Amino acid sequence: MKLYTSVDIAPSPKKIAYNDKILLLGSCFADNIGTKFGEYYFQTTVNPYGTLYNPASIAKAISGIGNGVSDIGFVEHNGLWHSLSHHGSFSRADKEDLVRACEQSRVQLREALQQASIMIITFGTAWVYEYEDKVVANCHKLPANRFVRRRMTVDEIVEIWQPILAAMPDKHWIFTVSPIRHVKDGLHENQISKAILLQAVDRLTAKQLDSPIGGLSYFPSYEIMLDELRDYRFYAEDMVHPSDVAVDYIWQRFVDTYMTADTKNEMRTLHQLWRDRHHRFLHPDSPDAQQFAAHIKTRLQQLQPRYPWLESIE
């Protein structure tokens, strides 16, 4: 007896390997999956601007990397300076500190975008807030009357994203729609929002690029959460975000879709290294702990010729 509906996902013809550099942009779910990539020591850059929720802000981050900080709106509120293009984690008491942090993130994003062969984009919501007729990435708890709230349309999202995809046909773009519900918008409004995102992604990925290297695909994290993991036991305490178990399950479905058997074998080796490095001894100065630390150091040295980016691990 089968007690749940499963989401059928065809294996992707384009695979992800350890020589790929991966850029993840978008909602909290991009952070979740980025963390999983990190546990296996893939070469990743995750949300240099912080978490971005709507398609317009993600697109603006990509298309604005050559403009410098002059194109970023800065506002002061309650003793803090905020960037309207960045997450609240960038906010600073000193404006110059904020400008420097934003410039560093712009450079990081530009370099990651130039080097990445895999782009993973997660749309969170079609609802946007406009400040002086420009969509912002975050409202930073400024007074609501300073913003205009509206919902993007499918056509609008497609129109923004088609030139970006056409300009970078050498990359493989993987789109997802975040399974995290934006309950503050209202449950009905959240469903309409997700439907718009799903339609926009469907139209974007339906138009495959001609490059044999690049391409477009959709990974159904939203559908997996709603159908295979529909029980509330797969949610965190806020009943909105996926639990760790849910993230692990969706990650495994992602691995089965985009990784070869050889890559999975490499992942097991590198994940064991990650687990060993994060093991904490009750008595870190004991002989057993010192011996284990020496073992990790030796293993790391053995792996570095094959994975040179591991040299940055301390």
C-alpha cells in the first residue's frame, strides 16, 4: 500500500560535478541547499547580497554587478543605514561601513557569476515592495506607508529574466520555487504568488538555450514539500520553514537528479571529512582527540591534490 504521492523527476542530462563552480541566489531555500553543498565541499557561492525573495531583486543583483554601489539605494532608519538591494544582515550604524560591505558583496557576486557554470535560482514570492518606484530586496522594517506593495505578473517576470538567460547561454540554470510559505501575505495570496512563480519558471525553462554546455531546468522542491512531505512533522516549529529532515530529503532528491554515481562516491568521501572536522570531543586535549586531529590533517592533505580548493580549510 502506497500512502503518499511521489513526485517523478527525470534525471537531468546536465550533471553537476566537483569541477563545477556553483552560484546560488534567492530565498531561504537557496541558503538551505547552499548549506548542504557546503557539507560536501562543492565550490559554491551562496547569496552574496543575503537572502533575496522576489524575482526582480534577484535579477537586479545579477544585472547590476557592473554598476558599483551608485545604483544601490541607501536609507537611514532608527539609527541604522540600510541597503534597499541587500538583506538586513548588511545594515550598519555607519553609512561608510555599509557602502564598503555592499561593494564587497558586489565584487563577490561579479566574480562568482563570471566563474560559475551552474546557477541555482530560487524564487520565493511574487509579491514585491516598491520604494520611489523601484522594487526593493528588503523593507528593513521602515514605515509601511513609504512602500507600494504589489504582485508581479508572469509576463513581467519572464520579460525581466529572458535577457539575463540569453546573455549567459554557457551556464546551466536550475530554477526552483521555494516551498517556504509566506504566511504574512495570507495563505490564499501565498498560493496565488507561488502559482505565478511556477508559471513564470515554466515559461522560462520551456525555451531551452541552444548551447550544448548550458541549458535550463526546473527542480520541483515546492512540489516535493507539498506532496511527498505534506505532513506538519516535516515543518520546523514555525510551521512555515521545512524541518532539517525535509531539507535532507529534498537535497537527496536533488542529488539523485543532478549527480552521477561517480560524483556520489566522491560526495561520500568528502562528507566524511566534513563530519570528522565537525566532530567535537568532550576532552579536546586528550590523546585520542589529538590523534584524531592528526588523522584529519593527513586526510585533508591527501585530498587536496584532487580538490585544491580544500587548501582554504583551516
